[in-house]
Amino acid sequence: MFCSTLYSIFIVIILILLNPSNAQLNSTFYSNTCPNVSSIVRNVIQQALQNDSRIAASLIRLHFHDCFVNGCDASILLDQAGNITLSEKNAVPNNNSARGFNVVDNIKTSIENSCPATVSCADILALASEASVSLSGGPSWSVLLGRRDGLIANQSGANTSIPAPTESLGNITAKFAAVGLNTSDLVALSGAHTFGRAQCRFFNQRLFNFSNTGNPDPTLNSQYLSTLQQNCPQNGSGNTINNLDPSSPNNFDNNYFKNLLNNQGLLQTDQELFSTNGAATISIVNIFANNQTAFFEAFVQSMINMGNINPLTGNQGEIRSDCKKVNGS
Ligand code: HEM
Ligand SMILES: *[C@@H]1O[C@H](CO)[C@@H](O)[C@H](O)[C@H]1NC(C)=O
Ligand SMILES: *[C@@H]1O[C@H](CO)[C@@H](O)[C@H](O)[C@H]1NC(C)=O
Ligand SMILES: *[C@@H]1O[C@H](CO)[C@@H](O)[C@H](O)[C@H]1NC(C)=O
Ligand SMILES: *[C@@H]1O[C@H](CO)[C@@H](O)[C@H](O)[C@H]1NC(C)=O
Ligand SMILES: *[C@@H]1O[C@H](CO)[C@@H](O)[C@H](O)[C@H]1NC(C)=O
Ligand SMILES: *[C@@H]1O[C@H](CO)[C@@H](O)[C@H](O)[C@H]1NC(C)=O
Ligand SMILES: *[C@@H]1O[C@H](CO)[C@@H](O)[C@H](O)[C@H]1NC(C)=O
Ligand SMILES: *[C@@H]1O[C@H](CO)[C@@H](O)[C@H](O)[C@H]1NC(C)=O
Ligand SMILES: *[C@@H]1O[C@H](CO)[C@@H](O)[C@H](O)[C@H]1NC(C)=O
Ligand SMILES: *[C@@H]1O[C@H](CO)[C@@H](O)[C@H](O)[C@H]1NC(C)=O
Ligand SMILES: CC(=O)N[C@H]1CO[C@H](CO)[C@@H](O)[C@@H]1O
């Protein structure tokens, strides 16, 4: 009786270990089937940066918005057509905001030329994030690979799971915790706002009528406030773009955290990391503002943590041949 119970447990463990869908990601997944995949991705992004200095930032944001919704499965890339009745692209956080889809398609085309039907679109987003950061002066790291592409999009998931820029620190923390990321990950990954742009509509409420007070957000540096008010008049279109890190808009560095110490965080959720009374995030912001190496090391670990959110592996999902569509549709 006792022995047969032990035996059953043993068999179950063996079956779990053999189940390909429990496979861990690793950095050598394509070393035989597409050994040059990293340099192919990097080259396409390097070309794209010649024309569009913002593209590196846009690409890493796609990976973030992908991973927070049904895991890192390239669901954000699916166009709304056929079986995809409600795309993530059209969800509130992405509509007229997420960009870089054409560059993802160019990367995919370039990879298919060397290694057809081999590399997933979900892995392309992870590789593109690393290339974007390192090409912008940030750290390099060994990207974990082996994700497969999902068959569905989840628009309501994208509406509700991706953090919004007007939420409280508590709400943002909860959304990160919901995907297994902690406060250290939140602060480190928010450091991605060291490059890229944001439209006025995402922070306009801080400039004129914060929390329905009729006044600006009191944490905003007054000189920075007047600059932003000129670029973002309250009743303007709200689509004008602003640098997330005005001190070095296209560089991946720790200036984002130095800005927070000067009350020059652009989004409410940026400044909250430093200005929420008693928050556990404050000491982490101070460390990163004073030590870029500490930021880079934490950022790499947290990018790996984010890239590990619920990947499809083994024979789950598929390798899409066109990142915009499920195969055969
Ligand atoms: C902590 C919660 C976060 C909130 C509320 C947030 C919100 C936003 C918003 C509102 C924008 C501007 C989009 C636009 O104007 O169209 C933006 C841009 C951006 N976000 Fe975040 N974000 C968060 C975390 C992250 C994370 C974790 C990453 C990546 C690791 C990231 C990377 C970026 C980048 C690079 C841009 C600039 C994109 C571009 O220029 O195209 N963000 N974010
Ligand atoms: C990487 O993962 C794949 C799929 O799970 C596996 O076949 C391969 O042996 C792994 N490589 C290493 C070095 O662990
Ligand atoms: C890998 O790609 C790089 C850059 O495109 C190229 O210089 C190199 O020759 C390629 N190597 C192989 C083995 O294809
Ligand atoms: C250059 O980048 C802009 C966006 O900044 C884009 O609209 C345009 O299509 C790009 N041109 C080429 C040739 O890629
Ligand atoms: C996305 O934005 C466009 C305006 O450019 C709007 O017409 C459309 O309704 C929006 N889609 C969703 C799903 O909100
Ligand atoms: C996502 O939110 C937008 C705006 O509230 C709404 O129009 C759309 O129906 C939502 N999508 C889903 C699937 O709930
Ligand atoms: C969509 O996303 C939500 C929140 O992330 C999740 O609860 C729900 O199970 C997802 N739906 C599907 C069909 O995957
Ligand atoms: C924060 O989360 C709480 C609990 O879900 C919710 O009641 C509140 O409306 C959220 N606040 C914001 C600004 O989203
Ligand atoms: C967050 O998790 C990491 C492991 O990825 C750990 O080193 C760190 O101490 C945790 N931070 C907090 C605040 O729990
Ligand atoms: C900066 O952080 C790194 C990595 O955590 C650490 O090794 C180094 O000692 C720190 N430098 C200073 C001056 O504190
Ligand atoms: C579309 O959905 C139907 C019903 O779920 C399924 O039978 C069909 O295979 C799907 N088509 C594609 C191309 O995924
Ligand atoms: C000049 C103008 O139209 N001002 C309006 C801008 O929008 C606010 C409400 O957000 C109104 O109160 C102002 O009258």
C-alpha cells in the first residue's frame, strides 16, 4: 500500500518531467536550428533606428504588453480578423498607442529567410527587447527562448491587466503581483521609461485638475510643469508626444530615477514610485538613481522574470508564419 503510493508519486513526477509543455525556457533553444537569430533581430532594429529613434522603446513596450496578457505568447501581435474578433491591439492601453508592429514583421521576414518556420513571434519580442536596450546604451543579456505563439487574443484581459498611468501605486503593485512580479521588479521595469515617448492624454490630468482638485499635481516640479503645460494644453488633442526622460530621451540609462528625485517623473505612476508616503519603492528608486550598475543588474533580472510569465512551450500553441495571424487563417 505504502509502496504503491510512493510508486504512483514517482510515476507522476516522471510524467511531469517528460511533459514537453512543462519545459523551461533556455538561452540555447535555437542554437542548432537558427544560430544567428540574435544578430538578425539586432540588425533589423539597427536599420529601423536610423529612421525612427523611438523604435527601440516601442518594441520593448510590445513585449511588456504581450507578457501581461495571457503570458508571453505574441497575442498582442494578432490583427482583428477572422477568429480574432476582439484584438489586443485595439484594447484601451494599446489603441493608437502601441507601435512597432511593422518592424516586428520585418524581423520575422528576415528570420524566415534564414530559418523558416522555426522562431516564434513571442521569442522575437523577447529578443527585440534585449537588442533595443543594448543598442540604446543599456545592458546586454542572454535571452531565454523556447516560447510558442498563442492562438487567441484577450482584449478584455488587455483592458484590465495592463497597468494604467492614472492608477495608484497600490493598484499597479497588485497588477504586477498578479503576474508574479514583485515591488523590486516594478521599480526596475519602470526604468524602461528612460526612453520613448508619451502622449499628453496619458498625463494631462496631472497638469490642470489633479484628482479633481482644480490644481496641478503638487508633486510636479514647477519648471517642468510649465514646460508640460505649454506642450499639452488642457483642451488640446492630447496626442502630442513628450519624452518620458527629457534629460536623455533615447538613451537607456538611470536618468529616469534621477528625474524622480527631482519630481520630474512624467506619468503619475512614475512619480508615485518616489512620492508615495512610506512606500517600499522609495529606497529602491534611491539605489537606482545613485548606482546605474545596480539598476542595470536588477533590470536584466526583472526582464527575465517578465519574459517567463506563462510561456507556451513544447507542443502548445504554434510557430506562426506571420506574426499578425494564426496559421491557416
Ligand atoms: C508600471 C506601470 C506602467 C504604466 C502605467 C505604463 C504606462 C505607459 C504609458 C501611458 C506610455 C505612453 C504610451 C503612449 O503615449 O502612447 C508608456 C510608454 C512606454 N512604456 Fe510604459 N508603463 C508601465 C510600465 C512599463 C514597463 C514595465 C515597460 C517595459 C519594461 C514599459 C515600457 C514603456 C516604453 C519603452 C514606453 C515608450 C514607448 C514608445 O515610445 O513607443 N512601461 N507607458
Ligand atoms: C532547452 O530547451 C529545449 C526545450 O525544452 C530542450 O530541448 C533543450 O535540451 C534545452 N537545452 C538546454 C541546454 O537545457
Ligand atoms: C550572422 O549574422 C551576421 C549579421 O547579419 C553576419 O555577419 C554573420 O555572417 C552571420 N553568420 C552566419 C553563420 O550566418
Ligand atoms: C520612418 O519612421 C516614421 C516614424 O517616425 C514612419 O512613419 C515612416 O514610415 C518610416 N519610414 C521608413 C522608410 O521606414
Ligand atoms: C481605437 O481608436 C479609434 C480612433 O482612432 C476608434 O475609432 C476606435 O473605436 C478605437 N477602438 C476601440 C476598440 O476602442
Ligand atoms: C475594452 O475597453 C473598451 C473601452 O472601455 C471597450 O469599448 C471594449 O469593449 C473593451 N473590450 C472588451 C473585450 O471588454
Ligand atoms: C483574459 O485575461 C484575463 C485577465 O488577465 C483572464 O482572467 C482571463 O482568463 C483571460 N481569458 C482567456 C480566454 O484567456
Ligand atoms: C484600485 O483598485 C481598487 C480595488 O480593485 C479599485 O476599487 C479602485 O477603483 C482602483 N483604483 C484605480 C485608480 O484604478
Ligand atoms: C523580488 O524578487 C526577487 C527575485 O526575483 C528577489 O530577489 C527580491 O528580493 C524580491 N523583492 C521583494 C521586495 O520582495
Ligand atoms: C553599485 O551596485 C553594484 C551592483 O549591485 C555593486 O556591486 C556596487 O558596489 C555598487 N556601487 C556602489 C558605489 O555602491
Ligand atoms: C476558427 O475557430 C473555429 C471554431 O473554434 C475552428 O474550428 C477553426 O479551426 C478556427 N480557424 C482557424 C484558422 O484557427
Ligand atoms: C478654453 C476652454 O475650452 N476651456 C475648457 C477646458 O476644459 C475644461 C474642462 O476640462 C473646461 O472647464 C474649460 O472651460
